[in-house]
Amino acid sequence: MLEANLPRRVCLAKRVTLRIWFVGLLIGIGHLSPAAAQEPDSVEAVEPGGPGELTKCRKWLVASSCKTYKHITLPPRIAVGDTITVTFGSSPKEYEFPVARIALKGRHCAIFSEADGDRHQIDKINVAPCYRTNKVR
């Protein structure tokens, strides 16, 4: 009797394995498609439509912290490769902000000081409204 059920068990095991593989494939595709759709467009240059909001992050030995400063005055055009001098804080400090990457989503842009990394743990300037520009300097 045990031998009679063996082919049935093998078939069931193959179907379960196939279903698990298929579900894994669907999950993988699901993670790729929305990410690509939600990822902001990288652009080479923007024109800020107002002041920015600077987020300055510090990495400590075992943790990191970020502080946000509002009403940052920006130049009329910002491009990847520029270095912007920003003034921030209640006791004004100057900071040379290197522009490594610009992400534009709708009329909002994020200007990053590093090309790669966790967007929530690196220095950045958020600007709204912000517009793509192709003007050459």
C-alpha cells in the first residue's frame, strides 16, 4: 500500500515545489516593478522655485542622527558637480554642499551630497517647487 501512494506523493511534492518557485518569482517581480515606477528621475540640473530644506546627517560610532534646517537660500540653477555654499542654523554656519545627485519627482526634488547610499542617512536638500532645466551655463 505504501508503494502505491509513492507516485502520488512525488507528484504532490513537485506541484508544491513548483508553486513555491512561482510565488517567489511573482514576489520578485512585484519588488522590481513598483520600485522602478516609484523611483524619482535622476536629472543633471534643476532650477529651484523657492528655498530649500537642508537635512544634515552625522554618523556616530554606533548610531547616526539627522537634523533638518528650513529656509535655505539656493542659487537659481543647481547642477550635478556643483558645490553650493549654504548658510543654516540659528547661529549661522556655512557649509560647502557638494551636489552628487539630483532626484526629481513631480515638482519636488532632492539634491544629494553623495551619489549612492541610504537617502535617509545622507546630507540632502529638499526643494519644492523645483523644475528640470537643460540650460547650459
